[in-house]
Amino acid sequence: MTLQTYNPDQLDRLTLRMLDLAAILRQMANRSREHGIADFPLHDKKALEWCINLEQWAQKTQADLEVRILQQKSDRRSRGASH
């Protein structure tokens, strides 16, 4: 994996891509209900694996961000105390 720096706007764009995918799946569920399709064959193994990997990635990334925030707060406090 390539490590890239992201600003809040880039995070928002990534989030919107994921929301678009979720919206497609929700639309499929609703269309299935509307048309009385009780079951629909779907190759889901890879998608479920990707979801697990994305969940783990998001949790690790969130934890990394929280560490960065705490470090920044600590740095600010130490600079404030030295003045």
C-alpha cells in the first residue's frame, strides 16, 4: 500500500465514494422489494472480504489520527508552558 497524506476535503471525497456504493446497494434492495424479488444470486465473497479489510483499515486509520491529535495537543501544551 502507498502511504498518502489526506486533507479533510480528500477524506470527504473518499467518504462520498463509499456512500455512493452504499446507495447503489440500497437502491438494489428497494427495487428487489418493489418488484417482489425474494432472492437474487450475488457473488459476495470478495465484497465481504473487502468490507472487512476496509473496516479494519478505517479503525486503524482512526486510531492513528487520534494519536496524531494527542501528540499535537501535547506539543501545543509544552510550547505554551515554555513561554
